[in-house]
Amino acid sequence: MSNLLTRGAKCFNAALRPVLASRLFSGRMTEITYTGRRSGRTFSTPVAYARDGDEVTIRVMAPDAKQWWRNFTGDGGPISLKLADTDREGHAVAERDDRGRVRVTVRLKS
């Protein structure tokens, strides 16, 4: 079952990339790119976000069904995202609250 979900997510993400490239969702959706802690492989995935200056907040919907955010637990790690057609680098830290919700906070580099 999880293999089916993984394939479905990959198809959904691939279909969403052209939408992200359009200006339709500019300012609300972006694609993040990061390196897996254990695998060392580079991954990209679309996410919804909110930005306040040099801080970007990504609320992870259904976090128990997703793995990507776990790369940013503890001290966090490097991440890149496209904002206003510009690739930006930052440091991301994931936090889970007492209700099980997960938020990834990205501090953008100047």
C-alpha cells in the first residue's frame, strides 16, 4: 500500500511542477530541494508556504504520511526553495507541537 502511495505522490508532484512554474500560485506554493540525511540523495517536493521577511513557514499537512520534513528535525539542515523566480538557500528546522502538527521554519540566507 505504501508503495502505491509513494508512486501516487510522485505522479502528483510531477503534475504540479508546471503549475508551480506559472504565476498562478506564486507566493503560496513553491518547490523545496534538500539532501536526504541518510541517503545523501537530492529530493524536490512542492509545498505551500507563508513568508515573513527572511523567514518562511511550511505547515506539513498529514505529517505522519510524509517523510521529507524529518530531514529537518533536531538542529535542522540546509534547504533551497524558489521564491519570486529566484533560488534561495536557507536553514530549515522542523518542530512537532503537542497536537501532532508539524511546522518547518526556514531562515533564508542573505
